[in-house]
Amino acid sequence: MKKILSLLLVLTMILTACSGGTTPAPAEKPSGTDEPAAGEDVTEDGKYAKEQVYKYAYAEEVTTLNYLITTTWVDMSVAANLVDTLAQYDKYGVLQPALAESWEVSDDGLEWTFHLRKGVKWVDYEGNEVAETTANDFVSSAQYMLTKKNESESANIVYSVIKNAEAYYNEEITDFSQVGVKAADDYTLVYTLKEPVPYFESMLTYVSFFPVYGPFLEEMGDSFGTANSTLLYNGQYLLTEFEPQMQRILTKNETYWDKDNIFVTELNYKYNKESMALGGELFKRGEVLHAIIPPANLDEWMNNPELKDKVSPDRLGTYTYFYAFNFKPQFDAEYEPENWKIAVNNVNFRKSIMSAFNRIASMTTEDPYNPEYRIINSITPPNFASQGGLDYTATGDLAALKDKDIFNDKEALSYKEKAVEELTKAGAKFPVKILMPYNTDSSYWALEAQVVKQQLEALLGTDYIQITLLPHAPTGFLDGTRRAGNYSLMKCNWGPDYADPQTYTDPFRRDGNYNFPEYTTEVNSDGKNIYDVYESMVNEAKAELVDLPKRYETFANAEAYLINNAFVIPYNVSGGDGYVASVVLPFERPYAPFGIATMTWKGARLLADPISMEEFDKAQEEWQAARDEALKEAAN
């Protein structure tokens, strides 16, 4: 499990908008919404609640309202609704104009020019107008974040791409006019990059590129963002009430440029330190409109006729899980690391394990009601990225894996037969000992590890493999297992750092600490080292900065090569909050597989009744079909 900060929530998804040229102005109907439009009866057919006031209990308080310095999820989930961005993702994950009505990029990919919407107001928490939002506000924001003494946690995101930004941050230059952020006039903003960045558009919706009204920021000084009165707002909501560890209330901003597409008029959050444990009961009593149903309580809801139809899955997350083979074993001699080296460098041995792994059966330990929901056949999750109207997982050689059933008992035994013959000649001993650690902090992981051990040994035989489970305390878990090479086969995970498939290659980079693939001694039919072939494919993809469909296809081919050679076994994508009781249909809200898009409420409406499993499945199916069409349309 990788570190969360640095770029974890960094950029908000998918390069579905233009990869160059001019972004079109929005259609007549603003993005992210369907009928009913503003002014229509949102209670039509009884689908939506008459009162569009959202109520929720929270246990984790914000640390600061200063969105220029924070990168925590809680802080950003508030800021995302208070301050608007240059561009926004709609509910299908297509980038749309927001504060910027249009933009263009130079032929060399370095200069991005944004034409701002006129008349967007900065207001105080009572809705009183203070100033107009202009290009200067983005310059003020960048200068504040790049001033080291302000200790902005997202400064590295800005200086990773903007010309001379890192030099200014490190105080190697002191003239901010040398930094690639300029206001050509009040409504023209220009960013100059230090090199082409294929996913720069996706960065525009992250807090690093939020605006701030410079004169107000200077007036507030260190008090900026310490209370709702020390902020200015140009976004969807005003923070009208802010009492830490009591409540926060967000009220619709009537001066917002796209206010007609804000249907929920109030977001009412009450502090309750026991909200996770009590959420279900609060929901039953109508005190909240969304609650996480912990796995321990799920059976109670599913077996109760009055509650069963009020439970639905949460939308899938973006962390993916996979089982990795370790090519640099550093475990104790009793587990025969030298013998493991021989075995793991045989592709038929790895494929025998992969084909014998019944992932749906093991997932029932965590989700007994719908285990197929989270299973994926790639490391990069579906709906993460797209180019040319095609989802990344349906690109290149990954397309053949998308709907493949990896579990195949006949193939597993066939691979075993080949591996036994080849490994015997190579001097390996049987059974091959496999050390598989798990974190004792997770009861589900412990149970899953038992299931995986039993199914692999039952199908392949204990004369072939012998799996030893290694329970490890949560403290220092990764240092004692994965990072130390103290495993043979292990469940790992990874989350995206930026909106490009390159991010999912990072665990398998040379000198990483996942499965040390550069230590493989295996060669292909051409006599080339297997990992060297993969690495060259990744480097080729990284070098392609202009032809994005080609870049994506090359990355997809590299990822498929990794999976087809069983360096890793794809497993599942994170299940968000698991199961919830809610009147908020997630498919009506802006979509991005990470970042702030899903934190915003534009287009969202509260249903009259909680979402059932069947309703969720139907809505998701309809959303997926509509998204596929939206991506194709955006590509054209």
C-alpha cells in the first residue's frame, strides 16, 4: 500500500476532452445534468424528495478551510463545493468548461491559454458581492502556494509541471514574473509548462489550480481559511454555518454562474464521533440521508424485509488489488528462497497459480452478496481513462483480457504439468513452498488468505505447492513484508497519482518495492529478458507525448504483457464504502475516478426513497451505456 499524500488525490481523471486545439463552448444546457432542468418540478413521478436538504453525520472534522495548503480528503470535500475551477467533469467523466469558457494549447504543448467566463462573483459567506473572478486570482493562488513559508501541501503538484515554479519555490529565483503563470488580461490566463504534460487538463480541477482573490488573501493574512468569514466563495455553495465538532451547513450560492443546475439547496452536516457505528440507526430514524452499513451489520439489513430494499453498493473506488509474485525473495531459509527463485522464474509455474485462483470464491469472504461486482482483469481499473472514445481497458491487448475468466482448472493443471517437467530439469524441489503474508488488522484478509490457500492447494495438489500463511501485525506491516521482500505471493494494492495510465506502471518500475520484477532471469523465445521487454514497452509509451491514442495503446499492450506473463494476478477494485443506505444516486453527480469531481454536488438530487440493489444496478448499467456514448461524442 503506497503513501497517500504527495499526489494521491492529485488530478482528476480522464483525458476525454480535447488533447489540443480549442475547447468548445458549453452546449445550451450546462454539463452534468439531465431533465428536469431548473424551474421544473423535481418531484415529478415521485422520484425526488420535495425537500432537497441533505443531512449527514460526520466524525472527522476539517483541519483547515485554507484550500491553498491542504490535500486531505475531508478538507478538499468542503472546498470543492465552495470554490469553482477552470474546468469541471460532468457525470460521465467528460471534461467541460467552467470558469474557463474555452482554451487552446500551443503546437509544442507548452503554452495553455484560458479564456475566462465574465461576471463570476466572489462573495462572502452571507452572499454579499466582493469582487469579480479574474485571471489575476489564479496568479495570486499560484504565488501563494509556491511561497515555501506557506507550507502548501500541493505546491509540488504546481511546480512539477509549471515553468520555473520549482526554482521559485526553492528560492533560486525571486521574481514571480519568471514563473509560467500569467494574466494576459482580466479574462485571459496563460500557463507555460516546462515540458508537455499529456494529462495537464485533468490537473485543472485539483485544489492546486483553484483561484483566490488576492487582495482578500493579503488582508486576511494568517487568518485566511480559519473560519467561514475568512473565505470568499465563487462556487456552488456558501459555508453559512461552521462550528467545528458541532455542525457545518453549506447553502446554495444564488450568485453562482451555473446555479440552475444546483438542485440540493442545503448540505447539513452534524458532528457525531460515533457516526460510523450509529449511521444505520440514524438513517432508520430519518436523521441522516446517507449511511455506511458496516460488513458486520450487513446481514441484519439484508435479512430484514423492511430494510433489504434500502441497501445498495457504494460506487467503486480506484484502488486496485492484485496478487504479486516476488522475484527477489528475502525470507527465512526454512521457506527455501533459492528454490522459490527457480520456480517463480518459470512462466508455466506462475500461470498455474494464476489459472487456479478462483477470485470470485475468495471475494465472497468480503462481499458474499455480489462478489463479481469488484472483480477486474487489469491493474488499471475500468472507467479510469479513455482516448478516442475508448475506455483504456478496452484498448490494445488489454481488450482481450477485459471479459476473460482467469480461473480455469483445466488450464491450471496443464500449466502445472509443463512446469513440473521444466522445473525438474532446472533443479527445483517439490512441493514449492509459498510464503503468503496478510495483515492481522483485517479479519476479511485473514479469511481470504485461508480460502486462497485451500483452493490453490486443493486444485494443484500439496505435492506441487505448499502455502504457508504469515500473519503480520498492522504496525510495520509493509516494512516487514512487501518492502522487505519477505513473501512469495502477496496481495498488494495501488491507487492513481495522476490522470494517465502511466500511474499504474509505477509499482512495477525498476528499483521499486513491490515485486522486484527486474530480478527475473526468465527470457522469451527471442532470448530477451521478460522484464526488459516490458520495461521497453513502458518507456516507449512514456515517450509518446503527442499522439495520445498511441500512448494509451502502448501502455495497454505493456500492461497486458505483464498480466499474460503472470507477473501479477489482477484481483479487484476497491468497493468505496462497501454498502450504504442512501437517497443519493451517485450516477447523477460529477464523475472522476479520483480527485475532487465526485466531491461536488452539481446535478445531484435527493431521491424520495432509498436506493435498492436492483435500482443501483439498473442505474449503473444505464450510466455505463450513456458514458460510453458520451466518450465517443467527446472524441469527435
